[in-house]
Amino acid sequence: MVDWRALASHWKATHFDKAIVFATAFSAVAISVEFCVMVGVLMSFLLTVPRAGRMLLTQFVINDRGYPHERLAGEPACDRLLIFGIEGEFFFGAVPTLEQHFQAIEDQVTANTRVVVLRMKRARNPDAVAVSELEHFLERLRGRGVHVLMCGVTPDLHGVLERSGVLERVPEPLFKQQRVRQSSTAEAIRHAYTLIEQRCEPCPWRQANGGDGTRTAAS
């Protein structure tokens, strides 16, 4: 009844598989064979949710041509404009990771910071719990006098924001996902610079746009 070869394979594969095998085997011996199936399914669900909830946070900077790109290790970032991208399943299981990422963003906000651009293009399958966490983050930064511009907003995310009532409580414009790559990011950055009263002299946007910031970033 037991496929020992398959059992050994699952046991050695990952800690995730090992935990399920152990819980299923223990319940089969301690309780019953019928009940162990339910335990295995429950363990799979409980362990899958945190794994699915892993999200990535990426910081972007603007190069000397005025184009945004992923920030490299040790590369300086403007403290007046911070640009971040969130990638992953944007649902209740991701809330612990979201809290960490939002805190990491807030830790980089200084007295000079005026705008945070948040790229949401790769935030998938949004739900009300994750959107509520997002709203709390927006409120905290707004309380510090920082504008948060969301770009790459997908139709799914826009729908959840609208139906949950969060959209009408967001004073900043949203920049929806567009067919042209990074075009909504460019629009958000262009709008961000209209909100920054004083730019630093080495600002790459100032240099790329002849000092007046009238040219758009890469689309």
C-alpha cells in the first residue's frame, strides 16, 4: 500500500514536502488512515498560503538619460522621489510580506521626500485584505506629507479599489496599465516632478530634460 520510493522522494525534496509527509504519516498511525488524507490536504493548504504570499519589492532609480531602471547595489537614489515596484500575489496571504515591504519603503522616506511612485503592474489577484493594507500605507505616508502615485494599475486592481471604496479615498491620480511598456511609469514620474518644488542639482531628470523637466521619461 505504501510506495516507499515515492515516499523517500517526497521526504528528500523540500521541507514543505517533508512536513506534509510527516503530518500525514503521523495521523495515519495515531488516528486513522481515512483521517490522514484530510490532514494532508489541510497541511498542504496551510503551508501553501505563506509560500504563495511571497512578494518581491524592487527599487528603481532614474539614470542620466532620464529613464527608470532597477537600482543596483550601492547605487545612489534620489531622496526626493522614491520609485518602487511590487510583484507577486496581492492577497490576504501576502499581508505579512506586504507589511515588511511597506515598512522598508517608509524607512527610506526622509524629510526631503516628496513623492513615492509605486509600480503595481505585477501585483496579481488583488483582494480586499491586501488593498486595505495598501490603504493604511497610503494614509501613513500622506500623514507625513508624501504623495504616493500608483502606476501600472491593472484592471483587476482598479476594480477592487473601486468596489471596496478605497479609490474614492485616494486623492492622488492613478496611472493605469497601458499597452506600451513603462508608459504609465513615465507618466507617474512626469507628474511626480510637478509635485517636487526644489530639485537637487545632480538630479538626472533635470540633466536629461535641460533643467526644466519637460521631456517625458522612457515609454
